[in-house]
Amino acid sequence: MREADLEPVPDDPRRAERARGNTWALILAAGQGTRLRSLTTTKEGFAVPKQFCSLCGGASLLEETLSRAETVATRSHIVTVVAAEHRRWWEPTLWTLPGENIVVQPQNKGTATGLLLPLLHILRRDPNATVAVLPSDHLVCDESVLAGTLRQATRLARVDRRWVHLLGAEPVQVDTELGYIVPEKAGAVAASTVLRFVEKPAAAVAQELVRTGALLNMFIMVATARAFLALYAHRHAPVVAQLTEAVYRDCHTPLDSLATDRLYPTLETLDFSRDILQGQESTLRVLKVADCGWSDLGTPERVAEALARHEARGTRAGAIPESDHLNLEAQHFRQRHLEAAAASA
């Protein structure tokens, strides 16, 4: 790839609009959020998946992700995969999306299958699509920083359609519960070849990874739909063939997801990082995202850390807006109060 291809593209509204026409955003919103259940369970005992909660009041994490997706794709090209059992939460949030842009996953079969199903729906509608994959349950304090890198990755994916571009966050501390991406060139501003992945390393290994410039895997990726599909085809061609046939049949019958519903129980559970990405590093590139206050909010401890960073950045200046969503900050302080009362009893 030429060095010039890595430079920012001058703003040209007509060129940008043409590019957005083939760019799709795929939002992953079918997660259960079981590790955060102690915070996301209401007083009445209902567990609310974290993507339908807000951090400090106001918009839910899913609503914030929809806005994030619009930095690279038009609203008509935003596709969201959701879980059938979460309908009470996603239906009020996604009512502005076209019905065909909401892909309902019959059951949880892992992150790889959860990404493949909506990807095949996008491919059916646009064989030349470039797709930005976005988790719906992450916090970003400075959206403009992430948006800049996301747009850069989208441009790179259009220039060379072979690569899958991953976004990596620079660690602010050692964390043994996250995945790390080891780039060929530590500290590089441009896209770098991926040498390997390290999932949930031991503390000593994680310290060394951070010291030598490894990046946290944000699970944000951009590539052509065909490049994504090629990752699956190398190892799981039968799954791709079966699910492709089911999607095709569902799109040509009155009962929208009948074939998919029948197939899903027979599919194996696949993890995208472990079963798809690992071992195919030669097809991957990673882009470092400058500090944007990113967190996956995966555990109560990370929620507490995110709240502290959120306050330190002054992100919460002004009154907290009214919200119908479960407030993780309020839940956090409620839990601390209950723990303190129990300790003093």
C-alpha cells in the first residue's frame, strides 16, 4: 500500500457521500451481559442487558452506538443484530431503522455466529459493501477521536479490499480480563500488521504486553463484507454455506426467519476472536485509537473505573438528563451502599 493511501482524504462532500453509499455499520446488540448482572438487575429482580442501560442517565449505550454508526454510514445502512428474548428493550430503541435492518438472532451461538448472520444479510443486499462492526455495549467519552480513526479504517478498507482492519486502544493500565493485539510496529500511527492475539493473559504477561506496545482489542473492525466472509470460509465453510442458504430462503418466503430459526439449534457455538481471527493474523491490520475514554464496561470494577474517568474528563458537566433506561451510575452507588450496610451489620 502506498504511503499516500494512509493520509487523511481531503473533505469533499460529494466524494464522501458516494463512499458512504457503500459503507454499512453492523451493530452487535444481542449480548447477555452476564458478568455485569450484579449491576444491571433492577430492584424488582429483572436483569437488563447492559446495551439497554445508560452510564449516567440519558441515552442508552445502544442509542449512543447508533449515533456512532452514523459517523460512517447513513441510517438506512445501519444493521443491528439483536436477541429474540430482548424484544421489549430493542423494539422501542430501533423503531427508526427499516425493518429489514433489524436481524433477530434466535439464540446465542457465540460472537462469530452472531456477526456472520447479519453480515450475510448485508451481503445479500450489497455484494460490494464495506462494513464497520461496532459493539453496542461500550463506553466512549470522546466520540470525535474514535470517529476519526473509524473513518480512517473505512477509507483504508476501500483502498485495499483484502484486509480486515481492527481498532486497538492503548492500555491505561494492566488488565488480565481483556484481549490484546500485538502489532508488528508498536506505536505506529498508520495501520500495522498484526503479529498475534493474546486473550486474557496472566498478570506478568499482560504487564509485558503493555510495556512492549500491545493494544487492547476493542472488537471494532472494518473491512469489505467479502473480506470478513473469507475469514469464515477458511475454517468454517459448512457453517457459511448452511447459514447463507437459510438467509436466502428466509428472504424469499413470507415467514421471514423460519429457515434460520430451524438451523440455529444445529450450529456450533463459535467465538470470533478464538475461532476466526486467531491463526489468520496475516490478513489483519490494526489501527491505534488515541485516548478516547473507551471501556467495554464488562465488569462492575470497569464500570467504577469508567465513572471515575468520566467525571475526571468533565464529561458530565451540567444536569443529568431524564432517562427511562437503567442508570449504571445509580446502580453502582446503590450496590456500594448495600455492601457498606452489610459490612456494618
